[in-house]
Amino acid sequence: MTETPDPARSPWAVFLIFLRLGLTSFGGPVAHLGYFREEFVARRRWLRESSYADLVALCQFLPGPASSQVGMALGLSRAGYAGAFAAWAGFTLPSAVLLILFALGIAHYGEWLPAGALHGLKVVAVAVVAQAVWGMARTLCPDGPRISLMLVSACLVLLIPSAWAQVGVILLAGMAGLALFRPAEAEAHEALPIGIGRRSGSAWLALFFALLLGLPLLAAAFPSPSLGLVDAFYRAGALVFGGGHVVLPLLQAEVVPAGLVDNDAFLAGYGAAQAVPGPLFTFSAFLGASMNSAPTGWSGGLLCLMAVFAPSFLLVAGALPFWERLRTGRRARAALMGVNAAVVGVLLAALYQPVWTSAIAGAGDFALALAALVALQVWKLPPWLVVLACAAAGGLMGA
């Protein structure tokens, strides 16, 4: 007798659950992980508390957006590979669509929007990145060696302003971590409830590295705007440690110097990305829709969105079978300690260039940025409310 499939385990059911989260999950990756825990551990009991903690640890160990990767892994455990895609689509598309519409609105009706309002969005980006630097530094740079790595990384990135310099700094920091740090033994834990064999995991990891190494060669051999964008955004998604804010300097180095997106539009979109729910990596959809040359609009936005998230899917599916060995390996965790310190340094450099230098032009801008930082850090106001308030204040100041 044929067993009837469980509707609760269908990709469509997974999509609807994550769509609701994608429409309501404000507050950044830490808040997203809290929403996921409440929904899937406390309410639906898809997995145990300890298994969820291990899943979060794995996704923080990997490059890419941790909250989105946790969502993909939850969908994968529930409904296979189709479930992973459904979870990503439900959680990601609401904010991606909103940001593409914002990009199209600026392009077609920008003259109707006060210039001061766009400048206010640039100013709030200063507060958002400053808050991210402060929070990450307290967690990831708690001692002298890691603070030193952070400062050296920031200086090198500022002195050598290119995407490849940022990647090189992160790799060097990982090597420094191997030499400097001796992490404690990992605690015992339950195995994650996801059935992927090591052969399948190896195939996904091989595809990840093949694309990472092969896309630049293909883009050089067959020059194409679309292929160039896929290469740039795939590389950014594959090499970003520390969450969505860290993708800012990598993407800025790829699209602004090349003239693909104006720096003012870049920072305005980054500010607007704080006001929508869902993952910050959907900022890539705004950039794709804002390109000064084809592909742009909806096609450019969706192309860049898929390219920046593709490494996350490959890494989650590839790393899960090997997580038991990774989480107990001292050398891997020592390297990660160095990488995390460098990530804070890269973000610190981005706080100065391009965020500060493009947004703060006088005492009024500084006062607005300081008020936004206090509103986020001390008063704990919702980011979307702070973004809207800064846009309104910028409009009034520019009037």
C-alpha cells in the first residue's frame, strides 16, 4: 500500500510558514534567529533546543547570512531540497520585492522624492553600521590579540581599497588565528536531524568551489554584463563572514567604482534595506535593479539576488554531513576566531569609507546620525521606525 505524503511536510507548507516570517521578521539576523526558535522549536517542535543551537552554530561558522542559512537548513530537514528552496523563497522574496520596487521608484520618480530624504537614508546607514561594528566587536574581539587583528585588518582594507584585498585580509587573519588561538574543547551535543550523505555533501561543496574559482575565469573569457554580475555577487555571498552588514564593503567595491551603481543610490538603498523585514542580503536585489546598464530592473534584481544567495545553499547542503568533525576541530575554530576579528575590521573600514565620507557633510548630519545611533542602541527602537524618522528629518533639513 502506497504511503500518503504528509501535507505538513510539503514544500508548499514550508513556503507558507516562511512567507509569514518573511513578512513580519524585522530586526536583523539576531532577531530572525529568535523568531525561528519560537516558531520551530517552541511552537512547532520541528527539532530540539540543542539541535537548533547546533544548527545556529554551524551557520555562524559558515560564510554567508546566518539566519537565511538556518532557514534553508530547517526547510531541508522538513521537505528535502525543495523545502530548502521554499524556505529561502518565503523568507527572502517579501523584502527583495520591496527593495526592487524602491529602486524602480527612485529611477522613475526620483525627482518627486526630496533630495534631503535620500540623504537621510544615507545618514541612517552610518548609525546602522556603527551599531553593527560595536555589537560585533564586543562579541568577536574580546581580547587584545583579536582587537589588534581587527585594527590591522581595518587599516589594510582602507589602504588597499579593493574587493580582493578584503578577501586577502580575511584569509591572512584565518592563518593568524591558527598561530595565535587555542580554543577550548567543544561540548557534547545531539546530532542534527538532517539526512544528507557525505557523498552528496562533497558534491555540493565541489560545486561551490568550482563556481567560486570558475566564474571569474568565465567572466574574463566571455565578457558579459550578466556573467560579470553573477561572478561579483556570487563571490560576495561566498566570502562574507559575520552577517549581512559585512556584505556592504564587498558589494560597494564591486559596483560603485565600476560605475554600475551611483554611490548615493548605494547608500540610500542600504538605508532603506533596514526598514524592510527579512534578510539584509536582499540589498543585492536593490543593487541589481539599480544598475546603470543592463541587466537592470526586475531581471537585474532577481539575477543578483539568486547569485548572492547561491553559495549559502551550496554551503549548507555541503557542510551538514561534516559538521560533527568541524565543530570539534580546534584548528578550524582557531582559524574562525581570526577570521571573525578581521570581519569586524573590514566593517570598521566600511564605516569610514564609503559610509561616513559619503553621508556626513556637516554638524547637522553628525547630529542626525548620533540621534539615530542612540535610538537604535539605547532606546531600542525598531530599525524601520528609525529609518523612516531619518528620511523625514533629512527631508526637513534639506527643505
